[in-house]
Amino acid sequence: MSFSSTTRRRVLAAAVVGWNVAACLSGMAVPSRAAAAPGPLEAAEQRAFQVAAERGAASTVRIEVAGETGAVADQDAGGTSTGLVVGSEGWIVTSSFAVTERTVGVIVVLPDGSRHAAAVVGADPARKVVLLKIDPPRPLVEPEVAAKADLQVGQWTLGLGRAWGGETPSIAVGVLSAVDRSWGRGVQTDASISPANYGGPLLDIRGRVIGMLAPLAAESAGMVTGSELYDAGIGFAVPLEDIMAVLPRMQAGETLAAGILGISYTSRDVMTGEPVIATSHPGSPAAKAGIREGDRIVAVDGTPVGRIAGVRHQLAVRYADETVRLTLERGDSDPRERLTVEATLVDALPPYRRPMLGILPVAVPEGNPVEVAWVWPEGPAAQAGIAAGDRLESLQTTGGQPRPIQSGEQLAALLASLAVGEELRLQVRRGDAVLDVPVQTAAAACLIPPPDAAAAATPAPVNIEPLTAPEVANPPLAVIPELEEGVPMGVLIHFGPPRGAVTKDDAEPWRVAAGRYGIAVVLPGSNEPDRWSRDDLPGLARAMETLRSRGAVDPSRVACSGEAAGATFAWLAAETFAGRIRGVALIDGSIPRRSEVPQAEPGRPLSVLFGRPAEGWLPADASRQRQDEQRLDDAFVPYATLPEPFGPVLPTDDLCRWAGAVGIL
């Protein structure tokens, strides 16, 4: 990359000026330059920075946190940060990075050094903004707001902070890198922003406040707290114009909740994927507005959108109780039907319990009709008379039109948007007859189908081979069944005891079960000989891509299992690949105490299978499993336990049958 002489001069000036400004305002001596005094441009820029910083300093305060509830001996129970005056009567905003929900007390130190107790009045958690109130002895200096419409990428920015004390704030100098970041909630600067600056102002060259510095999330970079970026030359600020627009609500004591529509998309690519609906959460604003599977969002409040990212930029800035107008395209006609719906966003979705019919489809190439392979004897489909061999042709909800069933994945999406106990009608083809079958959905269950005598008699041949991939030094071994062309295989990723590289001896016990049930069993090795590590997961992700090059994979039948320490790691793997792992089997293991059990939600089905050994199962182990079951109940995640304790040999047949059933509908 090459730079013009003007660009090089500006970069050099920025570096020199940044040092000089900080030094001048802090009283430090500025080293003399060997060559000459600053030139006219450097002197003008330096003076402009000084004047801007002096203006901003008058509204920049120090925040001291007295402590936090629940703090323990080795935990930092206090700290300092920065705040910004937003009202002369004592209104101050700061970042939730410093003032959390557990904070016990807050002290605001004004520019004159006086100290004042502050009360938390309101907040905007999505933007990491907390509103404080003090009773100042005299009116505070309010800043001038820099209008969002006037912001230009490349303009000078100054970040101020008072966390370090002293009469003058610390200063970070940079340029405005981008606007409309963090899904429209913030702007970005390349000034060196640290937690000490959070809550302070980001100024323009005239000393006007662009926004309040905050650790906004950069989800597209895999960073969800925002503070991961503080030493990376990336900083964010919430536009002060946006804060002032909702200031009266926070002053009234509101905690502003982000608005939720309640949809998921068919694509996992949030940046470039098309905004085609996979599911609408039952009881959500989307469901009440009539948004359904297959709809494509083409505009939000009249603003055209072509990608999921465009929809998120429009919705993420909105609060609960706001109404949005969505333009949708529906159906397969050319042109597609276009309709407009309105939805009032909410702050939380109703609890979700995944519905099911109790049908396991036959694994067939894409584009084939949905044929029933197995029916759960206690499920609603069995009670309605549906049997193995039936083909499902359409589904109709009460008051709705029949929807053709084109694939198992589409049927799963249709069911995911329904409630438990909802009445449906299924059109079922049985031989030459077409049956109209009423059925009522039931709550999803974790199931292990019985052994299949036909599968046991004619298992598919299997290959045992490494899943080599670039930069994977210790590739997993895979037991891969040879299925008919196009028939997708299920996948079970099994984490055994950590012992370094796996061998073919480790894979042999899985050979028969993998061939019987069409399940590819992936056996990762650990990079370290005595422990599993999160460093093992990136290699697993690349190995899975290699597996997909060996044959079609059924995304509805991907599960992981583990034994002992491997069980804990299996749960962590499911967390890492959330939405892609449909089941977790914990064999002689438990859910990590520090892990959260995710609430059930449409489009991310999960079930958990427990297994206990025949020997060595202690009362403490049983107690931990009961605690895990309660956590799963609270999250509406279905679970089951292997019917029999296992001996020294893993129940590979049971595990493969279970993995093949995690996609039950």
C-alpha cells in the first residue's frame, strides 16, 4: 500500500499532535524538537485539538464505583471510569461497563474536584448506557451535540477520559472510521479507546460531542461484549443525538428494552444472507402479524433491504413498543405476492416449548417426498393413525391454507412456528389412497428408537479414514458409511477420554452401528495428551467441512457425545456450534456449572441424553444429574437417560440410534 505525501504528512501530524496535546493539557514537558518549532499546519492542528479538548473537558466527569453485590475476595469490587454531562441539573451518562446491575454505590467527581453521590435512574442496556443523577451545587456545563447528519468518515475525533484523576482528562486522537456500526447503534473511531474512556465523550475537532464511548459489540467479528476490542485500535461511541432523543424516558426511570420481532432466517450468514424467514416464534410480534416460513422481507418502514444485515440494521435500533411496517414477498408465483404487515416489538418473547408430531422421516436425497421411517408409539402422529411408509403431502393449521410439504427441513420449519397443543390437519398418502388426518402437536421429547432388525441384517459398508484439512495437525478419524448416491448421513461427534491422537482401534467399536444406521461417527483427538481444550474446536470445524466433501450430511441429524471429561467438552462443543448441534449425550458426565443452558427457541432444536456407568456411579453423580435435569426443565429442553447403565464397552448402537433421531419431527 502506498500513501500520498499529504496523507503521510497528516498521519505524522496526528502522531505529533496527539502527544503534544496530551502533554500540554497534563502539564508534562514536551521534548524539544531538534530541527525546528512546529510548522503552521502542525501548530494550527495542535491548537485546534487543545481548544476542542478544553471544551469537552468541562462536561467530562470521573466515575468511581464503590463495590458490587456478590463480589468475592479475588474479584475486583470497584473501579473508575468516565461519565458525560447531559443535563445541567445533574444528569450524567456513563457506560454499563463501569456501573453494572450489581453496583452498590457510585460517586461522580466533577471537573472542579467536588465529589457527589449518584443514583442510577435509567438505562439503555442495548447501547451500554446508564443514566445517573446527582445534586450539584451549581448548574453543570452541557455539551454541544454534533449532529449525526454532519458526520463524515475521516474527520478528526478525540476521546476523553477522567479515570486516571488529575485536573485534565486523558486524550486519544484518531479519525472517525465508520458510521452506522454495531447494527446502527454506534459510530467507530480508530482512536485508542480503553475501559478508562468508556462513558466519556467522543469529540469532533470543534469540541462538540459525537457520542458517548461504549464497549458496543462487534458480532460480525465474533466479539459480543465489545471490551475485547479496546486494545485493537477500534472504539465505538453511541451518538449523543440518539441518547438525547430517549433521555426523557430514562429520566422518568425507564430501562429501555431493545425491541424484538421474533424471527429466524433460513441462512446463517447474517452479513450477506437473504432475509428469508425460517420460523416465527409462537406468540411473537412476527407470528401475530402473520409472518410465516418462506416469507422474504424486502422493506422495513419503506426502506428497501436485500440482506439479513439490512433488516438487522433497521430493527436493532428500535425499542420495545415501537411499531414497524414490514413489506414481504410470499409464494412461488412470478411475480411473488407482495404484502405489508405491521408488528409492535416487545421486550421479551413468551417461553418456547418445541412442538412435535413424533415422526422420524426417511433419510432421502434432497427433493424427495417426506416419507415416515418411524413413529413414536406414544406421540400424536401414532395416535392419529400415521404409520411407517406414509408420505406427508401437506399441512394445514386452523384457519390457514394447506401448505405443501416439500422437504423434512421445510416441515421442521413449519412445525417450529407452532405451539404445543395446536390442532393441524395432515394430508397423508398411503399407497394409492390420500388421507386427511387431524393431529395435535405435543411437546418435543428426547427419544431412542428401538433396534431396527432390517438395518441390523443389512448394514452399509463403512470406511475409517482421517478427516485431513489444512492446518489441522491432529485430524479426527471418521467412521463413514457408504450410502446410496445422494442419501444424507447423520453425524455423531464423540469425545472420548483425552489422550492425544485417536487410532483405528478407537474407531473399530463404532463400525457396525455406523453402518446400520447411516451415521458418520467423528472421533476427534485432543491436542494435549491429558486434557480437552477449546483450541481443539477450530480443527474440528475444518474437519467437518472435509466430511461434507465425502458425502451429503443431514443437518437435522448432527449430535455430539462424550464420556467423563469428554462429556463436558461435548457440551462446550455444542455451545460453540449452537444451532448446528441438535443433541448432546453426556455419558458419565454433566453440564459444566458455568455454562448456561440456552432457552429453547425455534430453529435451534436441542435434546440431551444422559448415560450412567454400571459401576462407580455415586450419589453425588446422581445429584448432579438431577440438578442438570432441573436446569433443562427450566429452559424447556427435552432430555432422557439411557435405559440401562453401560459397562466397560460404550453403547455405540444406542448412541447411533439416538443421533439418528435428534431430527424427529
